[in-house]
Amino acid sequence: MDIATVVGFIAGAIIFGIVVLLGGNVIIFVSIQSALVVLGGTLAGVMISYTFDDLKNIPNLLRVSFQNDNVESEHVIETLVDFAEKARREGLLALEDDANQMEDEFLKKGIQLVVDGTDPELVRNILETKLTFLTERHTKGRGIFSTMGELAPAFGMIGTLIGLIQMLSQLDDPDQLGGGMAIALITTLYGALLANWIFIPLTKNLETQSNHEIHVKEVIIEGILSIQAGENPRIVKEKLHAFLSEGEKQQVEARTGGTEEATEDAS
């Protein structure tokens, strides 16, 4: 569970709730008509923009947003360095059993290609192609929420215009003007709130997670090719550390400091 995402949504709800309560009359912020225009219009626009198969993926996208399942780069590097040590001692075929036990399908596929003796250039092409299609899927997924973020304020404005038209049609009854204006503005509020509290933040969340996953897979590609080339495990480690920030490097060194001698012996 991604705590930051959950806290962000809860904090937004609390802040908005407090502001509304301080105003004294909560019921004036409730409008079924406004909700229908904004939610219905946004949903209709998204359905026109994407296929039904794309929209079926929305629950999975929400799960990804709230459950941070991404593997950290430093853990992947530690695994790849261990594989490099084992391959140097026992040969590439010794990695076959380890590959079959992996949960990461991308890493598993890469090790299997290496064990099968696939040409290094072909290994790179296959893995980079998989990475390209993964990037395209991620882009389309977050594009759904990005589209919602664009449509919600627009339909909020459309709802406001509808409310103003209805209000102006009742100019002969001044008592109705205040309520009509309130409903018109509430529609704009709904659109802006949904866009800036939910849809746009979800888009940014998915983009951040996608960039992280792509970064990890780039590390995997470089590590697998280094293992296949039979490079010294210490060289593999230094090469992959180039993908890490200084803070991440320090964390890795703190965890692996005790195994440094083993790495040197393997070299």
C-alpha cells in the first residue's frame, strides 16, 4: 500500500470537508444535477476517446496507484551482482534454476535468453522491444486519467452555462436567482475538484511509477548483458551503480558491505 497516496486523498477530503463545514450550510454544496453533468459528461467523453478494452483496465490502474509494487533499483542490482558471481563460478547454465523461481517476468525472460545461448544483440533487441510496449501500455493507461482531468473542468463549465441559462429564464422570479446561481457555480466546483484532487494527481502518480519501473528494467537489461559477456562481478556492480542516486548507493553499500570480500574473491 502506497501510504502517501492514501494520505493525500484523505487529507484532501478532510480539508475540503472542514472548509465546507466552516461555511455553516453543507447542503448547499450538494447538487445531483451538477454531479450528473460533470460525472456523466466526463464518462461519456472518455468512452468516446478510448475503447472498451482500455476502460476495463481502470480498476487495475487504481490498484497500481494505491499499491506501490515497484521493486527498488538497489534490490535488483544486488540480485544481478549475485547472478554475476554465480555465473562466473559455475557458468551461465547454473542460473537456469534461479530464473525459474523468479517472480519478475522481465528478469526471468532475460536470464532464460542468456541461459539458452541467445546472441547478445538479439537479447538486447527482445528486452528493449518488451520495454517499448510496456511504456506504450503505461502511457495509454495514464492517458485515461489525464483525459478525465481535462474533461471534468470543461463539463463543469458546461454545467455552469446550463445553470445560468435556466436562471436567466426565471428573471421574473427574483427569489429563484440566488439558488440558480449557486447550482451553476457548484457545477464548476465539482469539475475543478475532481480534476485537481483525483484525476490529475492519479495521472502524475502513474507517471512516477511508470518511470521507476522503466528505470529498473533498464538496469536489468544492462545487468543481463554484462552477465552474458562474463564481466567481472565487481565491474558489473560498478556499472549498475551508475543508475543509482548517491543516497541509493549508500543504502546498497550499507547492506552489502559485509559481502564485499566475497565479491572480490569471485573476481
